[in-house]
Amino acid sequence: MTTLSSTPAPPPSPLEALTTIIGARAPTTGDFNTAISGLGLFRREHPTPPSVCMVEPSIILVAQGEKQLWVGGQGYPYDTTHFFVTSLDLPANSEVLAASPEKPCLGLTFKLDLRMLAELAQSDPPNTNQRLVGKGVGIGSVTAVMLASFERLLALLDEPDAIPVLAPLIQREIHYRLLKSDQSGRLRQIIAVDGQGYRIAKAIDWLKLNYALALRIDDLAAQVQMSTPTFHHHFRQLTAMSPLQYQKWLRLNEARRLMLNEHLDVSGAAFKVGYESPSQFSREYSRLFGVAPKRDIAVLRGVLQ
């Protein structure tokens, strides 16, 4: 009697493996931290309208589904073949374009280590034909070696004892792959200490720490060793907003957090973040979030039906 031999099933592709791992570790709609520093997972089961968020220097990779981030009025869609990258802390609006309970949108966020990028860039000179990049945000092409690196990183979640030893090595490889990607120029302009992007990043760091203070553009420009016109031009070019608009965004989002989590009233939150006029605060809050402060917080708390 002839015995039929079965052909073993081929191993899953890196993308299929990522989908399986993320699906298991992000079992419900939401965002999930992991035991690996800088690595987060997310799951969405329905398309969603744009919602306000702050994106740290990071890449966002989708293993299934499709998302879009809006920065400065421009949309940046990304899916399984394209990743989103930002080299600066940028205000944005996040939108889910394709997701369902049967086929949820699954993905990961990977925070960039700019010091590591700078170190790697020193031993890997840029291509002399590399095009200069203006904005601090863009869409890159996903490569097979990049997916394989992320698959190995996520696989460590099942081997927690190995994370302290092996995760830094794989994270370093991922940073190297990014420097070899089509988004290399965008990253290099931020880590070049003699470049304008590096100076704007330092200004953003100052704004994040001092958003409640009165902002004098001349002083901040001088602090990062730029003329006021040059500073204003490059800040807007990289972030798609002016320094004052950036500060306003920081203030309004911190006020929202204070009202929601620390139960400050509208006036208290307004004064806390640097506003002198609660009425001006309410107007600007309504323009950003589309609803007055009290109603917005009530909705977020689930008070209104």
C-alpha cells in the first residue's frame, strides 16, 4: 500500500507572524504597552474619525488594516506596505481607515532613539545623492528586512528573560534599517547637530517643558542659535505650524488632561496652562476640539448620552 506523504505547510511570512502576535497581545480595541521599552501595540475594530493626538519621534507600522495621520492639514495614509515616521514631537489627528471585528486594524508603534540614530549615522555616511527633506513627518516603504527585524523583536515577548539581552540588539538593527530606508534623509536632518532640524527639535523640547510661560519668539530663536525669520521658517516647514500654534496646542491638550483627570474647572485649567482669559481659552479650545470645554469633558467622562 502506498503511503501519501504530506507536504509541510510553509512558515508564515513576517507580516503574518506580526499579525498573529499583535492579535494575541492586543485582544481588544485599544493601545497596549509591552515589556520592551518604546514598543507599543494597538488594535482597532472599526473605522474612526480623526482624533487629536501627539506623535513622538517614532515609526508606526500596520500589520493589518489601514490608518491615516493628519499633520498640518495634510493626510499621511499608511498600510501593510508603508509605514509612518516622524522625527519630531508633532501634534496630529489619528484616523482608522480600514478595520472590522473580523479583520481588525493591528499594528505597532516603535519609539525612535535619536542618540542611537546619531551614533549609527556617524559610521554610515549618507548617500551623496540623497534629497534634502523639509517636513519632519513622512511615509516610507516597508521592506522585508524591516519586517523580519520587527518579527524577531515581538517574538521576544514570549521569552521575557531574553528581552534585556536581545531587545537592544534588535532595536539597534531596526534603527539601522531605518537609516537605510527611503526615509533616511528625514531622520538625518534631525540628528545632524549642525543642522536646522536639530535646532528646531531643541526648541520643541523647550516648548514642551515651558508651555505655560509667555513665549517670546526672538528669545527662543536666540536660544537655539537661529535668527528669528530663519527659526520661524524652519519651524513651520518641519512641523506645519508656527511656534505660537504649537504652544497653543500643548496648552489646550494639557488643560484637557487637567479637567479630565484632575477635575479642574475651566477657569482653573485655563490659568494653569498660561491663559489669562478663560473666554479666550474656551474659544480656542472649541476651535481645536470642536466642542466647548465643559461639554467635551462631560462626553469624555460618559456623562452625556
